[in-house]
Amino acid sequence: MSKVIRQRHIWLAVWIALLFVLLILLRPTSPGLGYDEAIWTLGPRDMSRGAVLYRDIWDTKGPLVFFLFSAVYRLFGYNPVAINLLSTVLMIFLAAGVYCLARQLFDRFAAGAAVTFLLLAAVFPSGQRLGPELMMEPWMVFGFVATIAGLRRRRTSLILVGGVLAGLALQVTGKAGLDILALLFGATAYSLWVARRSVVDAGKLLAASVGSVLIPAAGFSLYFCHLGALADYWRRWIGDNLVLISVGDAGPQWRPSHRLGMLIRGEIISNPIFWIVALCGVALLVIGLVKRQGKWQEAEQRWQAGLLICWLAFAAMGVALSGRYYPHYLMQMVPAGVVLAGLYATHTYRLLRESATHHYSLALVLAAAIMAVVSLFPRVGPAVSKWKGVFGVPMKQEPGEIAGDWLEGQAAPGDSVFVWPFSPHLYLNSDTKPVNRFYGHWYFNQITSGPPSPFRTHLTSAWQRDLEANPPEYVFIEKDHLTNQAKSMAVLGIDELLQEGYVKLPDVASYEVWRRASGGVAGE
């Protein structure tokens, strides 16, 4: 054990933990809950009150998202600090996994470089948000670590552990399936071309990996079967996700070309992790053409680089799968990218040191460090200022939070509320429950945009049934920020219901507010 856990490794872990705590505390996000974070807070809150996930709460994210949020809220209460603590813990585990993976594949120099690149990526859009990508990648990285260790030591138990960890990542988001494909391809390639095993033996290992990946899905299936929501679990998590991928979002702002342009302008140009990888890659290519290294021809080293390139390629497919290119989606590519960058940095430095241009290597490293530090400075001030709310300094609230605070003083216990299109912050601040099951905003997008389809008709009917079965006491309709007009609910067919059975109250924040006439409020 002393050969594995050494003092310098312990100090490295402490250094990583301290740096990540600092970076997460300074990350440029609001101290309040983000939109998706509010949805994943609303779900666990209602689950603690008897609601069943996927049956009473319609969402396309895996169940592990809601269970992680439930766990952190049970420990620290419903507040934004709990979410930042969760993201901090996840980033620390991700850093530890990246270090272990790079150390397993290469050496300590490459592992240190990979963790350094991960630190740089953490404070940029790809790493600043607690999304499903951040929640799935620690499981996936340790799944790679366990699987590779099992392949090298010929221990099937480690391969099974790696599969289970990868399967847990799949229970966060279906996009983890692409990372799992890279893992399975890498394991098969190692068995056939590095370990020189027979096709039968390689097939047995592949079957063990696939079977262990499915263990978490089987466990959650038993759980939801016990709750009477097995069909809902598979329909929401698998069926609706397939629909989401096939139809995407509508409107010119969602075009892949538009989102890709935003991604390039807002993330790739400003994030040092990407140009550092490019810089090291170009240097390695140029110098490698001049001075070939025989060791690069060894089967295992080719497999190591190939595994990371394959993983990066499959992760890139996950980013682009739905045709939307949000910056935080890139977190799926970061683990493979930073480990590959660690490999590039290691070989670049050694090739420079051994070549006639070794005296330029220090200048190259210093230039990269200066560029990274300069790119970080503009983000520190805004990040600190956005944390003022945590320390008691008043900050600007979102419209949903303002309306929720107003409703908390108006609504009686048990009053139902309907918000169009959707505002999780309003439900949270007023401590009310949505009148329908649609907790995810993408369902609204599918109802109101695009050509008619059976899925869109199914959603509209389900929405209308919920409203008819439980008429809301209050209705909030969001106003368009350009026209200042309330967004039409004609697609649901309840505009007439408002005119006949509800009275209009004064606007609150950016919402038009209606209350049932039976509440005794005089109409306009």
C-alpha cells in the first residue's frame, strides 16, 4: 500500500481540493439557482412530499440527477450554497479521476499537466455550471480507471466495477452512452491488439462490461416498479429523450450553425484549455516530423492515444447530438481532452528538451502560463460581485423569484398554481406545487413550435387533462420582453377559460396574473 499511496500524492490531493474550492467559489455564476438547478430542486422537494419521479414529475434527465439533489438538500437544506458544495465535491472527484487516469496511462508529469488544464477549464462556461455533464463525468472517468486496471491486471472484478460506474453515469443522462461506447471499443481493442487475447476471451470481457453497465438500470427499474412507475421511467428517460434528439428545438436561434457560432465566440476562443491543446498538438506534430520516436510505434502507447482520441470524438458527438451547442455541454469533452492535453504537453516538453531548440521550451511554457492567467483575470471581479448575495448584499432578483415572493403572501395553503410557460423559481419561492406534471421546459417548446406530430398532440392532451382535473387557483402568464404582451395559451385551449372563470389581478414583475373568480376578487 505504501508504494501506491505516497506522501506526495496526498499533498497533491490536498492542493487539488483547495484550488477547486477556490475556483468553484469564484465561478462566474449567480449565487441563486440557475434555471435547470431550480427544476432539479423542485423535483426533489415534491418527491419528499409524495410525488413519484417520471409519473408525477415529467423530465428527461436520469434519476441519479434528482437523487443527488435530494441527498445534498437533506444534508444542507434548500439553498444555493448546497448546490455549490455539490458542484465542488463533483469537481474534486473529477480532478482525482483525471489524475488517476492520466497517471495510469502515462506518468506523474502528464497527470499533473492534465489536472492543471482541468483547473483552467473549470472557471469557464464548460465547467461553471452544475449540469448533467458535470454530474456524469466523475462516474465515467473512474469507470475508465477501473476498466483499464482490470484489463491490465486481468481482473474481471475491476472490469465489472468499471461497468457499474459507467452505468451510473448513464443514469444521469443518456449522452453518457456515447462515452460508454468509447470505453467498450477501447476495452475490446486492448484485449485483441495489446493483450493479444482470443476473440472468445475478448467477447467475454465485452459481455461482462455491457452486463455491468446495465446493473444500475436494472436497480432503478426495480425501484420504479415498486412505485408503480416502471413504464413512466423508461418512457421519460428513454422515449422522450429520443424524441428530443430527433426533433430538437425550433426557431432560428436554435439552428446548429447559430449555436456553433456562439460556442466558438463565447467558449473556444476564450477558454485556454482549447488553445493549449492546439498549441501542444501543433508543436508535437512539427517536432515529431523532425525527430521520430520509436516508442510511439509500440502497441500499448498507440492504444493509449487512440483510446483518448476515440473518447474525445464520441464525447463531441454527445455535445452535438441534439443540434444545440451550449457551452456547458463541453464538460463532456473535458476529461478526455485534458488527459490528451497532458500527453501532448509531456511529449512536447521532452521533445523540445531533447532537440536543438530546448532553450525555447521554457519560453513556450511561460507564454502559455501568462496567456492563461491573463484570460482568467477579467472573470474574477464579476464572479466575486455575483457572490455578494450570499453574504447579505442585496442583489437583483429574477422575475420568477419576485412573483414567487408575492404569491407566498397571497396564496392559501393548498392553492394550486399554473405558470405559462414555466418558472421553477416561482414555485420554489412561493412553496407551491405545479398544477401539471411538466417540470422540464423542453416539453413547452415541443408543444408551441414546429409542425404537428403525434408526440406534440400527446403532450397537449396530457397538459389539458392536468388543468381540467385540477383547475389552478392562480395563473401566471409570462410577458414577452419585447412586446410586453402576455404569451398566448391558445395551444392549450384555455384562453376562454380564463375569460369566463378568472379575474385579472395587477401584473407582478413580468407576469400577467389571474385568479379564480370563486376566490372573491373583483374583476376588471
